[in-house]
Amino acid sequence: MMSSRKVNERQARDVTLAAAVRDLAQMPATNPIIESCDQDHEDNRIIRDELGAGAPSRYSHDRPGNPLLRLPDVHAWAWGRGGSMGAKIAHRITSCGCRNTRTPLEE
């Protein structure tokens, strides 16, 4: 998650997507699905910049109506909420490049 008065939403998405692509390239992910926000062309550019044009990774865009795309939002909400909600999903959080490294029970 990124918040800044100097960075617009597209810039924040680019930075976040680039970091996610780098992380996913190190994992056995076979077909990551990215939520489409009518900016798929820009997303594709970021992915190509990170992986290179001939990268073997597959990925696809899908509309927000795909229920599987809600899972990251639920986890992010619970982790950000902290307390008992964060504790319920803590076993699913294995890596976080965030500056805020608090555990979900710390408030």
C-alpha cells in the first residue's frame, strides 16, 4: 500500500504492480490475475519492463466482479485493521515489503 500527496493513483499502481511482478517471478505462480481498471495497456507495459518482452510468465486481467479478486482486498483490510482481525489472517502473510512491520496484534 502506498500513500502520498505527491504520487497519483496511476503512479502508485505502477510501483505496486512492479514490486508484485518481481515477487511473483520468484514464486511458482502459473497465471496471476490482475484486476482490470481500464488501464491494462499501462499494466502490460509495467510487466514487460519488469520481466522483459520474452518472459515466460503468463498473466491475465479480469474485471473486479471475479470473486477471487476480492481475496487480496479482504486480507489487506484485515491486516490493516489489526487486532483480532489481523491475527486471523496472520498465518497467510509470509512476506511484506512494507515499512510498517508491526504484527496484527500490535496497535
